[in-house]
Amino acid sequence: MGDAQAMPIDELQAYLEALDFNASLTVMEEMKSSGTETTQLVRDKLGRILVRKTLSRDSGIGKIYGQLKAAQDAGAALVHLPRIYAYFTDESNLVVVMEHFQGLNLWERLDLEGTGITAAERYFREICDAVSELHTSFHPPIIHRDLKPTNILITADGAVKLLDFGISREFREGAETDTRFLGTREYAPPEQYGFKQTDERSDIYSLGMILYHILTGQTPSGFLHDEGFPDEEIPGPLRQVLMQATEFDPARRFRSAAALKRAFEHALRQCGDGAATPVPVTGAVIAMFLPFVSIVPPAASVICSESVVSLRSISVSPFSMAFIAAAMFVYFVPAAV
């Protein structure tokens, strides 16, 4: 009650209304419970299904929800973020009541629909837009710090929503490091564990790892950048995007989610143009070599566009190898001069 006694009249009125609203909610389901957080599915008197989070004040998490509510109350249209209906603290807890979305998280959606370039084209642009909204709608920007497939929800109509702002924080001018080193290790950037303060580029790193997951269906690791993202299903132009997004030094990453989105779209256009390979192997060249080669299953693999064939799937005899080498010299060298 100490907090309430120190409030101005208008804030006290809002606080009491929030208490009444919270008390009127009917619990439908407990979704998550831990030592610092309880998340429940609740129903209000209007029949709306909402989410209520009760967070331990000692944990220091969840304060960004208050900024989201203040911005929304002031008229901000935050289309990729949940509407906050109540935000208040008592002696022990911080309580947030927010919009509930019908849909599947990105992990579940990809498990249902499949991964790859088509999935990336379908979802990654709007995921970048959602993160950009979080960064650019607040001054200083809000850094999510826990972007991962399970914290990105795809609604029934395909819209992208960001979830779980428990460890989100403001960028603090002049701070050298974050006060709390939290996040999901597979998607969190190095600076989130004490190297320096997180900023917008920290979320860019996470977006890069999310793109990797969308393309491959694999959970990322911190070694992927050092290995050059070697998965064969990743086209060359998109591999370059992944490499820059996940640089160890934040200064070498894309400066914003919008810049990452532009690079992603450019890479897709390169894939569509068949520009992923430095030497185009055309149908005419393949036809010239067919009498001397045999295709070994699996059949010629697509690298980026359907006209690009991987030479790894072609088997040749020593005699044929000499002929092919001579033919390639005649065909390619004049074009390179």
C-alpha cells in the first residue's frame, strides 16, 4: 500500500481501477509458472480472453510493459505488439494484463508448414517490421533481448506479433554493459553476456539466427558464423545476409531491422535471378557434357534458382574428366577475358 499512498490523485484512481479490473478476471488456465513468473489465461467481464502475467518485483523484469501501456494510452498504434490493458505493482509483484492472440508461434508454424526459402519469404519481412516497430516507436529504443521462434506469434490471418517482453530494456546512453545478462543462448548475441551494452544491433543478431532456423529448421549455435553457415540448403546470397547479421562485433552488423530486411529482399532477388553462383551452368553446357557423364542420385541439386546445378551430383570417368576440362576451358575462359 506504500506505493498507493505516494501517488497523485489521478494515478491513484488509475491504480485502483487496475486493481478492480484485475480482481474481476476469471482464471481459465495456468500457462506457465516459475519462481519469478506466473502466466495465466483469463477472461474479463466483457468475455474477452486475455493474458495475465504476475512477475516478482525482486526479479527486476517486466518493466517495459509499463512503457508499452503508456505509449498505447497516448495513442501509439503498435500493430505488432500486444495491447496492455492493466499494469500495476503491489508490495511483491508486478502485474500485467494484456491482449491474447489466437495462432501459433513461429516454431509451431514452421513445424506445420515446413522450412526453407518459401517460409522465409512468407514470414521474415514482417518479423523485421515487427522488430523495427519496437525499436523506432520509442525513444530511446526498446531492445527485446529474447527474440526467438517461440516469442514470435503468427496469427490465424498470418500477422506477426512479438511476445514476452520480460527482459526487454531501454537503450541507455553511456552505459558500458547491461545490468542483467539474460536471454536464450542459441539466439542471444555475445554482448548480452557482458561484453558490452545491448542495442538495436543485438536484436539484429537474434533475427539472423531466426532466419537461419526458418531456412533450415535447425536450432542455431554460436559456432555457425565461424563455420560460415555451411548448410547446403542456404543459398549463397542469404548466407551473406546471415554472416553480416551475426557478426561478433555489433558495429559490423546491419544497423537496423529495416536494413536487414532490405538486404534479405535483395538476396531473394539474386536467388530469383540465379545470381548465387559465379559461373552459370546452362542447359546447353550440360547437354554438351551429357554423353560423357552420369547423374548420381540425388539428381542435380538446386543451389538458388532452379537453373543452377551442383557439380557434386555428377560422376565422370577419368577419360571423360579430361574431355570436360578441355571443353570448360574453351567455353568459360573466353567469357572471363
